[in-house]
Amino acid sequence: MFRIVSALVEAFVARALAKTATPAADAHATFGLYPWLARELSQLGWLPRPVTAELVIAWLAFALAIGMLAQSARIDVSEERGEAAAVLAAVFPFASVFGHANADALFLLFAVAAFHGFRQGQWVMAGVAGALATATLPVGILMLPGLAWTGWRREGRASVRLIVALGLTACGLIGYFVFLYYRGGPPGGWGTAMDQWGFHLAQAPWAAFERLHTTQPTAVDALSGVVAVIFLAAVPLVWWRFDGGYALYMLGLMWMALTSGRHEELGRACALMFPVFVLIAGVRWRVAVVAVTITSAMFYALALVLR
């Protein structure tokens, strides 16, 4: 319901201020599992306008991802704090991306499920979820180091079960590429498609922060830069408090966002870094968690209007 209300508010603001969506907002809607599910759902023909199959999948995936996050967070924190982590993920300033017609919410669902499976030793679920994640967003392949570290820490060695689960995770992306290859490649060519799918290495990672000082960024770009700095600073804390796999996952997402040359990718990537929300929810002082939640919700509303 929170996603639906946010989408309606944003649609009203866009109409009132005569805004149009930027092409980058839907750049992740052309790869893999998400457009296939959208096509299958749209064939049913029962959705009333302006609701689309793409939005329904994004909203349902986000609801499931939030539930999965609350469940997975109980490995590290109490049930109540796990629910707090889910709330923080929902009111994160750039969480509005999950209400758009893109694959981010679907990827978050599978990424949380994959790490949960690797940490709990549920290898079949972990491998399948990892494969679905890499078949949803190509940047999901950067989860492999984090998943490998998590599984190795649990097993204490490179076991057959761990290797099979990691192989399944990689097969999601590889299998989709093979499928596209035998269909003649993606429309527009592989170079154009890789750019749209997020594999656009346009600059050094530190260049994104340099541009914030040398140019006049918009309010949303400045906010995404500040949030990115905070999340980078949280990486050592995540490594210390939880598992190094979570920290490697965050570094992989941040590296791709920083090298993309797109400021909007910073906030988008941070919205997928669920370990930070578990970290904040686990703070001993409840008043601090409440204060962060309220502040985040205020900036969520601001970012929603300024997009």
C-alpha cells in the first residue's frame, strides 16, 4: 500500500508540474526476467488503466522483498528489529524507485533470498534465488564474491554444495546471454544493450564525487551523493557487525554505480543495499532508530517531489 500511495503522489506531482520521466528511470526494464513476466501478465488483459503489468510486478515484488528482508534480518537482530529494518528499507529516500516500472524490486527480492539461503545453508534455494537475481539485473553477477565469502565462512571450505550454488547463480546471467545470442542478439546491438542494462563504465569511481564539487548538481543528485558517502562509510561497519559477504555485495553495487557516470544510479544502488538497513535497525538505542526512520521518511517525500 505504501508503494501504491507513493506512485499516486508522484503521478500527481508529475502532472501538476508537467514533468516527464527520464529515460534512465526505465533503463533496467529491458533485461531478463522482468520484461518476460510483464509480457505474460499483460496478456491476461484484466488490468485497469493506468495500472500496468510492469507496475503490478514491481509492487508485488517489493512487498515480497520487504517480507523477505524482515525474515532474513532475524538472523542478526530480534524480530522487532527485523521489522524496523523492513520499514527503513521502505522509507529510504530513494526507495521510490521500487514503485516504478523497473526490475529493481524483483532483484532486491532475489538478492535477499540468495544471501539468506547461503547464510542458512539452504543451498538449493540459494542457488535458484541467485540465478533469478542475475537473470533479473546483469549487475547481479557482482553478488558472486559476496555469496562465495558467505558460503565459505559457513562451510569452512570450498564444499561441493557451495560450488554448485555459486554455479547456479552464475548460470542465470550466462543462460540469458546464451538465449539472446541464439536469438540474434538484443535489439540495437550488444553495445547499446550493455549500456542500458547498467554496464556503462564511463569514469573512474571517484569522479562522481569530484563532479559534485566542481559542478552545480541538482538537489536530487546532491542528496544521492551524500547518501552514497554514508553507505560507503557503513561498509566497514557492515563487515564487522555481520558478514563480509554483505560488505562485498555493497562494494560491488557501489562500484558499478560510481563508474556509470549517472548520478541517479547512486541513490538507486543504495536502495538495494539492504544490509545497511539491518545495521541501523540493530542499533541499541531505540530512539536513534526512530529518529533515522522519521528523517529518512522526510527525505523520501522530498526526493519523491524533486524527481
